[in-house]
Amino acid sequence: MKSLKITWLESCSLCGFSEYLDVTTERGIGCYLWDGDKVKCPNCGNTGEIICEDGGAFVNWHTETPF
């Protein structure tokens, strides 16, 4: 497993941090991620998983904003 700092994913759903997200992946590279890769916000610790749809990668966050 390797850890990547990905700058092109959406911002954290909990705190809005948008500089980068930490992604843990076995097969991914900086420009290509896989379903199930683990995501963590370095600012607040919110976690999620990558979902790939229609040629794009998105984060399915475990914690959403409370409002």
C-alpha cells in the first residue's frame, strides 16, 4: 500500500479543506484511483472511500456536514 497526496479531488465534506487529500491505494497513481481506495482529510481526519463513475473518481465521505 502507498499513500498519495491528491490535489484534484473535491474538498472535505466536514471541514472544507481543499489543498489535498491523503489517499491510501494499492494500485492507484497520482492521476488514476480505484474503487475502494481509502481517503482521509489531513485537516480534520474525516475519512471516506473512492467511487469511480463515468470516468471520474469521487469521494464517498463517511461524515457529512451537520447542516
